[in-house]
Amino acid sequence: MLDKLAAIEAKYSQIEARLAVPETYDDPELVAKLNKEQTELQPLVETFRTYQRVKEARDQAQQLLSDPEMKELAQEEYHQAGQDMERLERELQILLLPKDPNDRKNVILEIRAGVGGEEAALFAHSLYRMYSMYAESRGWKTEVDSVSETELGGIKEISFTIEGDGAWSRLKYESGVHRVQRVPETESGGRIHTSTATVAVLPEMEAVDVQLNPADIEMQVFRSSGAGGQHVNKTSSAVRLIHKPTGTVVECQQERSQFQNRDKAMRILASRLYEAEQEKISSEYTQQRRSQVGTGMRNERIRTYNFPQGRVTDHRIGLTLYKIDNVVNGDLDEIIDALAAADQAERLKEQS
């Protein structure tokens, strides 16, 4: 590991040297490439340099252990440096794990009401609100692509984009079946109902990221439904794309122009086809061994929101929090941090 880190540090030093040369800035593309590489390597290199300084301090303390006057102080410094080295080694192992190439991408979230009728639709709306509030807390932008609502304010299904650096790295663990246990607003007898909703999280792909043959795509246009005033009634701006080889259907009707809706629909289609291919690869891998956390398959029950007991339980890692109000109001970091840590631990175990 140390040899690998030394090679990475040498590469980082070369990048620093090139960025210090004025002539480098004659090529803006090269500067952008070097800056990107430097940013990606910086956390790893800085941690490695800290590790080297701590190791040097430990070696110096070890030499002083033979000095009667300095022995007590040297022992304390030697012990502390040893603990710091162990901590930094763990951090370096995590930083060396292969990066998910999609981590910095935006995400497309698709929520569908599952079992439970109108209560499931209301729960789907609660999940949409939860993710929207989480996105807002991180300074991300949320934009609805298509939505089908019920008369009581529930959501049959919704597709929306969350734009923000690192959105995929945080939300990729949310795919799967979410279950709610609560007394519905529509229930007069006070009985607890169990309902479900399905969440699918896709990294937003550009059409160029996925091989799309225009001949395989049928485009239909229709009038938007829902709010929008006279504009909605007069123009066929909504777009439906049908990917004939797979039967995948995508609709987008929230934008004002047909061109904008088509552009967004193409990105959603590319993301769905990418997800389908990744799911195929993942299911093949599952035959041998699959991470407990992963990014979640659509048919897995991953989390329960139990309102009477005030708890949220993530079944993949056995985490239970008695702060359901905070969670449904978008305070998801504690759960996501635990899922990311479990994922890292699993990947470290696979490498060992």
C-alpha cells in the first residue's frame, strides 16, 4: 500500500509542478484536466503526508526510549503516534477504494405508490417531500419531470431530478421498497395500516453516455395535464419516448417547450437503460456474493417508518433511530452516513 501511495504522491507533485509553470496556462483544456486530477488526488495525498509526518514522529520517539530522562515522555509520544498511524491507515485504505464514476452526478428519483391504496400514494408524497427537503438542506436543486397525483393529494408516481455535486454519492443507497406503519388520515377507527412505496435512484445520464439508436426510439407528443393555465390546453408540449427494443416508456411534461421536454426525456431514458444494464450485472454478481448495502434492488424492502413507535429502521444494516419526525423532514445524513460506512467496510473486506 505504501508503495502505491508513494507513486500517487509523486504524480501529485508532478501536477503541482506543471501548474506552477506559466506556459501551462496557454492550454485551458490542459489546465482544467490538471486541476481536476489535483482535486481528486488531494485528500489522499494530504492524508498520506500526514501519515508520513506521524510515522517520523513515532520513529523519533522510539529512539528516545533509551534515554532515561526522556523515556516517560517518549513512551507517551510513541503510543499516541501509533494510535494516529492506525487511524490514518484505515482512512488511507478507504481513500484507495475504487471510486464510483457516477458519484458526482445528478440523480433522477422515481417514486411509485405500492401496496396500500390511497395511503400508499400519500406515503409516496411523504417520501417525495422528505427527499426534496434533504436536497434543499444540501443546497441542491429539485425539478419535477412528471407526476401522477390522486384526488386526496397523494402521488401514484413521480419522477424528479435532483441537481447538485455529489447527489448520487449520497442518494444511491435509497433504491428499494420503503414501508410505512401509521394510522392513515383516512382511517376513522385508529387502526395502524402498513403501506409501501418503491424508490428508484438513477444517476442522470446524457444520451451520449449510453448507446441510443434514434431508430429505436418512437416519440409521441401530447397535451400536458395538470396545472399550467391556458398554455397547457393550447400546446402539445408533453413528450413520450418509447424505446422499442426494451419497451421502456418515458414521459416528461413539466417543461414549457416540446424541445425541453424531449431533452429531459432523453436523459431519463438514458438513465433508465443504464440502470437496467447495471441491475443485470448486479444480479449476475448476486449469484456469487452481494454486498449487504449496495445500491439496493427495486424489490428489496430496505426501510420501515413506524410512526406509532417513532422509529425508522434500515433493515440492511440493522440501524434504528427514534427520530422519525426529523427523518421525514429531510434529516437523512445519519442514515446515509451509516450506509456509506457499511458499504466501505464491505468493500474493504472484499479486498482483504
